[in-house]
Amino acid sequence: MADPTDNKKTRDELKAIWTTGTQVTEAMFDDLFDAVATLKGEDSNASGSYSSTRGTYAQAIGNYSTVISSGSAGYESRATGTHSFAKGYYARASGNYSTASGYYISASGNYSIATGSAKYGGGSIGDYSHSHGFNAVASVAYATASGYYVTASNSHAFAKGKNVTASGAYSFAFGKGENNLLIASGYVSFNHSFRSDNPNVSGATGDHSVILGGRDHSVIHDNSCIFGGSGITSLSANTVYVPNLEITTNSVTSFVMTDVVDGLRYSVTLSGGTFVFNAT
């Protein structure tokens, strides 16, 4: 491998120029030093302009890139993107302005960040994506994945927990899947719950659907919600499902009900142990 200092001027050459009284400009400084990279470590390569390496088997190929590596032959850490940073064992930062830190980790999207371990598949693939944990995958732009075997596979999706997938655009999945995935696949869907080994559970698949709490739920209709309980499946759109609902009331209006047929509104109060409905 060529010595990266081959193009540097010698001390005497620099002294001869500086002692002439000529003002040393930034352009002259770059020309004198030829943008020499900083190279430290065994079997390392800092070939990018203004790049630097530290550790073993570090490859700083992108301009202004930095690598801190504990790699081995064939398992080098590399920073190939401009202004990229790679740290760890087989860490790869190939996106411009990307950061990869950990064990078998990759940040290939521009401005992406990946930390943790992704030996069995993972990392930050989309631009501006973020992944953190063990085999966390943020595969599209602006996606975020954090946890253990979690995947955010649509724009602006967020997945966190264990065995979790957020595959709908702008979806949010947070919780735990036992041996099956906890899923939020509808557009702008939300699922924060638990999924057991029950194979007949779909998760929040309807657009704008919500699952909050409970376990083994399926919202397969748009604009519907499930709160708490176990094993509930939606039957229609624009519906809220609650297994048991307790309302604390007094003589003051507790809630208002609207008849969707005629549009009339009714205030509901409690009087002598009986609910009273009054048109408003």
C-alpha cells in the first residue's frame, strides 16, 4: 500500500517557502500538504481526502470520512460516504453523512444512523432513517426502528419493541410479538399491544386504525379502534370496540350521544339509578 505521506513537502521545503515572507493562504496550505489523510492502525486505509482511521482493518474511503475499527481481514469497517462515520466490527457507513456504529451494522441511506448489531439483516437503508438494536431495520426514508427484530418498512413508519413491524406509511407499532409479529400495516395506523402465538391475529391493518392495550387484536376496518381486552376483531368501519366499559357519573351530564340517522343529540344523565336521555 502506498504511503499516504508521499506527497507531503519536506520540512526544509516548507521552511524555504515560509521564510520568503509569502503569505500562506488556505489554498497554498492544501497544495503543500495535498490533503493528506490521517492513517493509524494495522492494515488500514485512509484514501479519502481529509479522512482518518484508527484501529485495525479500517477503511476510510469517502472524503472527510472517519473509521474506528476493531475488524479483521475480510471484515473491515468502512466509511465510503462523504462525511460518513463507521465504528466497530464490520460497520459500514456508505451513505453520505451517515453513521454506523456496532457489530455487523450498516447505514446506507444518506443522513442515516444505525447502531447495534445487524448480523442477520438490518440497519438503516432509507435516507434520513434511524435504526437501533438487534436486527433493527429502517428500510425506507424517514423510518425509525428500535428494538429486537423490528422493522419499519414504509415512509415515516416507527417500530419499537420485540418482533414488531410497522409497514404502513406513517404507522406506529410498539410492543411485543411472542413468536409472531406485532403489526401496524394500515395507513397512519397505531398498534401498542401484545401478540401471543395465536396465528389468527392481523394487528392494525385498517387505515387510520388503532389498537391500544390488550392482546391478540385485529382491526381490519378503516377508522376503527380497539381499547383493551383480548382477542377482539373489528366488524365494521368507524367503530370503537371496548370489552367492558365503566363510566363514573353524577347528576350532571355525563356524556352526549348523537343519532347518526336524524342527527339529534342527547345528553345522558343519571337519576335515581336510571339513565335519562334528553334531546339537546
